[in-house]
Amino acid sequence: MAERLLILPAHDRPVILEVSIGPLPAGAELVLETLDGAYVGAVGFFGGAPEPAAGAPQIAVPRDGLPKGPATVVGRVLLPDGAERPATEDELRALRIVSD
């Protein structure tokens, strides 16, 4: 399972995260959550991800969406047929705080 550690400063507005992802199965969505199950956000591509590198979309996380300080974020892949599985290291390559 892909896990990424973020260290968040004190924040009073949404935090923008850049999510570096690899190719996803066609129609799949990558959901990001903290280890305790708090929803962080989701990314996906219509019609599947381009090869070989999928890109680095950005998501806005509400100020109450992540705790202040260290937070481990995990990814899971939701497939079009309703199945889900943990994200691989290649599917969730990195997370980066773009603004806080």
C-alpha cells in the first residue's frame, strides 16, 4: 500500500496538495485518506491516464480535512466496476504541499 507522510503547518485556509500519480486503470479514481480514514480528496482521469507518466493534479483540502502536524496519507484505487484496492507505489508517487 502506498503511504506518504505530510508535515502540515498550522493553517486557517484550504491547503493545496499536488498529487504525483502514475498511470491508473481506465475509469479508475485514486482516493486519498489519512490512516484513520479521514477523506483528503480524489483524483482521476477521464478515459484512463496517459502513459508513461500520468501527471500531478492539484486538490484543495479544507482546513479541517487534515490535522496540523504530521499526517500519513494513503491511497486506494476505486475501479469502475465498484471494486477497490490499495494504491501501488507507482500509482501514488508523491504528495507535495503547494500552498498553505
